[in-house]
Amino acid sequence: MLGKKTTEQVNAKISSIIGADMVVDGNIRAKEGVRVEGSVTGDVETEGALIISASGKVKGNVKGSSIFIGGSLEGDLTSGGRTEVVSTGKVIGNIRTKSLVVDENGVFQGQCTMNTEGITAPSVQSSFEKTDDKKEEQDSQKDNNNGNNKWNKR
């Protein structure tokens, strides 16, 4: 596919590896890519790519430029680029990313927000919009109660 990075291209930029027999209790921060093959309890934040391999487990929030999940993640995920949950991957938490791919048999339980540029929180609504919505609701109720509805004129 055009523009798709291969796993080899991503692996070439990995500077830190949490080995399969390693257990980390605490947060991890890195400037370049990180590969997790062991277990991490805490947040993982990298400016590069983050790969959680099939044997990898993370309990905490993760952040990276592109994120590939082959193992399990329990926490929220934030990616500035591509997020991929492969067939062996499992994400329990919310995802905020530019692009999302979930392979067949991959598991994702949570909410996803994509193309995060220009997105505002749904709970933020101006008082003018709320007032207009209430007014429209009241007007439609008056019309129904007064028999002004076109269906009631028959």
C-alpha cells in the first residue's frame, strides 16, 4: 500500500526494548521508539513509535507518534499518527488517534476519537445553542398542544 510503513521500518527506529522476562513498575519516557515484550505497570510515553508485542502487557496510559498493539493494553491510548491493533492485540480503554486499524480478531473495547485536530469536547456547547434548542422544543410542544399541527387539521 502507498504510504504504509512496514514493521521493519518502524523496528529500525526502536531504541529501547522491555524484554519478555522484564517487569517494570513505573512510568517510562523515551525520545525514540520503544518496544514492550514484557510487562509494564505505569504510563508509557514516547516521541517515536510504540510497539507492544504479542507477549507484551501494559497497564497504564500510552502515548506515541504511531502505536502497534500485538499484546494487551489496559488504559487510554493517544497517538499522533497511526494506531494498529493486530489480530493478537487487545485494547481496553479509549483511543485518540489520527488513524485506526483493527485487524480481524483484534479486540478494542472503549471509545475512539479520530482526526483530533479541531475536535472540541461534546459537552462544550454555548449558552446560545442551549437556549435555542430549548426554545425550539417549547415551540413544537405548543404547536402540538394547540392543534396547529398539519395532521390535526383533518
